[in-house]
Amino acid sequence: MRNLLWPLIGALLLVFSHHAWAHNHESENAQAPLLDLDELTAAFGWDFASAEIQSQKVAEGLYVLFGVGGNIGVSIGEDGVLIVDNQFPQVMEKIEAAIADIGGKSVDYAVNTHWHFDHAEGNNALGPKGATLVSQRNARNDMARGGIVNLVVSRYDQQPYPKQALPVLTFDDRMQIHFNDNEIEMAHFSPAHTNGDTAVFFRKQNAVHLGDVFNNTGYPFIDVDSGGDIDGMITFCESTLAEMGPDAIIIPGHGPVTDAAALSRYIYMLKTMRSRIASMIAEGKTLQEVIDAKPTADFDEVYGPETASLGFVNRVYASLSAR
């Protein structure tokens, strides 16, 4: 899946070039182009009509669905269906069909790990159908307000969600739902990917869905404009790992399901990159000088190349420079 990042970034850069030409070659410091949903999904290579939803059983009563956008966690049992994240309304019938194939019926609860379109846009379909929507308080506020998602090479204007698509249950730090003979606990440890991230723990299965705090396709995207923070991302991941057993199942926002060892390696990468970039900022280096120094080089074999990320070094620099 990591190889898919190359065509994504290439497509976004092509769109960027088109918009820059259309705006009479604005300076290189001008803001990246503002895309609508059709342009953005085209750049990501997402085709709702041909998209397939695939399922993986990761433990008894717990599944992950892969499709268009963020990974969907699914708890199925005698109480019904609880999902974590929900992709897009355009593929909701396919998602519901995939849930039916693994033994579920209609969605009773839908937890949003954060407010971004590729994880929460399905609220627009599930809310009106009667699903109970759940999120951290800041995520709901962001959904209600809408705003620009700055993807570095492009920007997306996420529109405010209507009332029926907004979470009706919110929390600040912790919340538990006792469902399907399980304690499903939601925790917000710190700003990380955004200001309103949620880790969803399935205690019975020793599993956790981390949303985009953990990206298992490459380097993460830190949405600094939405309150994301490199130090908070480290804290969030470390706090999550501290609550998991050694055989934990780790469900990332994107990419294959993995284990605690992979999350531990990810934390090491984050801490190393934070230290390197902070040192260069202290030396007075500009963003371009930091990028040119290629601080991720020894991690690129696993997470990169960094040029195929959504501005990882850029966003770490922005996060640390904001102090």
C-alpha cells in the first residue's frame, strides 16, 4: 500500500501545477491550491463506483474493513454493530453489505477518531439512518465548524456537517461503551494528528484503533492547522502503547493491521525526527534548509520516501516552530 503514495503525490502535484498556472504563476510561497471533493478524490485515485470493500477478521467479534479512505473497525455481537470511522456516503451501501457479509446488521454506533473527511464523511449517511455518532469534543466542534484541511501540496475545504451528521455523544478525556460483552473505551491523550483524536480500545480483544495518529503506509500527516502537534503525537502513541499488552492488535488509520512492536518502532522514528528537526531549528535553519538536509534518510526504506508523504518534515517543522 505504501507504493500507492507515489501516484497520489504525483497527482496532487499535477493538480497543484495546474492551479498555479491558472493563477499566473504565483510565488512559491503562495498557498497550495484549494481543491473540491471531486478533485481531491481524483488526486487520491479514489473511484467510488468501482471501489471494493475488503474485510479482515482480527479477533473474535472484531473486524477491519478496507476501502476508500480510513480503515473501519467493526465490533459485531449480540448487541449489534459498532464501527470506528466510516469513509464516505458514496460507498456506504458497500460498507453495509460488507458488514452483512461478516454477520452484522445496521450500524448502531459510529465512533469518529477525528474530523477529517476520509474518516467521518460517512456520518452524512449514518446519522440520518439513526446510528449514534460519537467523538471527542474537539472533533465534533471541528465537524460543526468546517474548515481548510492543509495537505501541504493542496488544501481541501471541508464543509460544516449538518446537525444529523454531528456526534451526539462526546467526551473530553475518556469514555466507555459497554457493548457486545466488551468494554470499548475511547481515550484522548493529547493533540496529535489533530486537536480531537481518539484511540478506541477494544479491551476484550486487546486491540486499539488509532485513526491517523498511526499511519502504517508511511510517514504520518500532522494537521498543524487543526491543532496537530509532533510532541502530542509522541505522547499519544506512548500513552496508547502503555495500556496495551505485548500481543496487542494495532489498527492504524491507513495500512495493514499490525502489532505493538510496529507501533514502538513508529514512536522511535517520531522521537528521532522530532529531535533532529528541533536541533536544526535551534541552529536557525530555514524550512528549505531542513528539507534539503534530508533528515528522514535513514528511515525512508521503511516509511518513505519522505517526498511521497503529505509534507511530514514540513509539518514537524511547523509544529516545532509554533512554540
